[in-house]
Amino acid sequence: MSKGKGKAVKKQKSPSERKQAVLKMVLSGTCAVCKTPCARGMRYLESMQEPGAVGKGVPCILTRTYI
């Protein structure tokens, strides 16, 4: 076998070294006025329109930050 050009092997980062995404929890009022509505937010907004609905929010993908 010849040892010619090959692909460089990347060292994988351990799970503790990777960036972790954090999403903020938003309520239905925030989803109602959002400029770029997402499917998850609209589904949550519809479910909160039901009488007696209790919600604790939904993670918003537009508020993603990495730590």
C-alpha cells in the first residue's frame, strides 16, 4: 500500500467541549407578534386559544445562543 495523499483525520471533541445550544422559553403572546412564525410556535399559539388551556411556554429557535 502506498502512503500518498489522504484525508486528514479530525480529532473529535468530547461532549463536554462541544458548544451547547440554549433556547429561551417564550409564551403565546410572543409567538402571536413574531415576525418569522415557526410551526412549533403556531401550534402552541393555537393550543393556548382553547378555553382553560395552561401552558408554560415553548422553546423559540430564533433565540438560540451557544454556551
